[in-house]
Amino acid sequence: MQLTVSSLAERPEMLGQVVGMANTWPEFLLHDPVGNAHYGRIATELPEYVLFAEDEHGDVVAHAYSVPFALIDVDEDDEEDEHEEREAYVDEEAGGARGMLPARGWDEVLARAFADRRRGTPPDTVSAISIVVAPHVQGGGLSGRMLSAMRDNARAHGFGEVVAPVRPSAKHLEPRTPMQEYAFRKRADGLPHDPWLRVHVRAGGVIEAVAPASMTVAASLEEWRAWTGLPFDTEGLVQVPGALVPVHCETGRGYAVYVEPNVWVRHTL
């Protein structure tokens, strides 16, 4: 497939096509409140970090969103428990300054990026937020090409590192397997078992840690029923198609909560 990759900063007229491109996200994931508050802002406020691939017909077939944020620098007014949380995810072998990856993964990076922007805190790192490939062209290696473009874009903006709270693509097939076990599982050739983690490692990424509470969706049982078509009438863990771990259902209280773990991958550029 002949593709042209551009940023929205270069081609602002493509905004509608980029944000309107079809995707295959499970419906419940679209109701993460942090994502609802901030994801849509990336395309309009940080267009230089939104890349898209255009085919020979001028159709958008993939896009990649990322955000710059301050990973190393901690504001002196931050709460003490936030310091402790970040330090808990330090990779000692990599050196303390490089390892402050938050347990709240995707949610925290997205919120922190816009908080840093509001406060004027200089970013030192780029975080991947999403790479989405249109359904009709999936399976052709386009996700890897967009990851490479994201890395190149971060380097072109003067950054030396990209971190990614990765949502493993096949984990939904094993929702009851602990993420800590799944994330570090390898094939006979030494590459990750998971296809999307494998793409990251082949691109030069290193699997570093699990972000145990990367996304959180809490809603009424009626909302969960509408999103999934499931009855949500049994107390306890409910397996939902597309979910990486079971959803915790509280029938007596009328709500259910999904806390998704992701996998931190670090790309040195």
C-alpha cells in the first residue's frame, strides 16, 4: 500500500478525516472519564503530535496520537504520595531519573500532559497515547509503520525517549491471566508472546513494568448492559468481550468497575 504520513500541524484540513476514521475499540473503553476529558484535545491543541497515514486515494487509514509531558521533573507542590508512586516504578538498573513511570499509566500520562501544558512545565518525554488502524486495512503491518513514524516525530521534536502504556492486543483472550505474567511471556525466539508487544520490541522498545491501573471505567449496571449486551446481574467478576481483565460487578450497589492494566514499554531514540 502506498502511504503518505503527515502530521495535523502540516495538514490541518485533514482534522475531520482523522478524528472521524473508523476504529474497533470496545464501546466501554470510550467511557474512560480521563480519556473523555482530554483525548479529543490532542488533535486541536497538539496537532504536531498527531500523525496520520493517507492512502493513494486520499483516505486516512491510520493515525497515531502522542503527547509530550514531564516524566522526570516533579513540581515541588506535588503531593508526597505522588512522589512515592512514581518512585515505586523506578527501574533501578536503568537509573532512577529514567524510571519514574506511573502506576496509573494511560490515564495519568494524558492528564499530566495537559496539566504540564497549563502550568508551563517543560516536557522531557513523549508518551504514546494511541495507534489506530482502520478496520479494512488491519493485519498489514501498518501499526508498526505508525509506531516508527511516532518515534521519528518525537526525535524530530528534540526528545530522546518515547514511553508507551501498551494495551496488549491478545490479552483479551486471557482475561484471567495476571498481566504481570502475560506481559513478560516470551516465545521460543525470545520475542514477546503478545503481537503488539512484539511490534514494540522489534522497533527497539523494552518492556519495563506493568501499569496496574492504566484506565478505569466505573458506571451503572444499566450503562454496562447498554455497552456490552450482557445482563450484569451476577455479583463478582464478569468477562466482557474486548476487556483485558474481568469487570467487577456490584449488583447490590448497582454499579460495575473496570480497571485495566497496561504494559509500560520504553523506547530510547
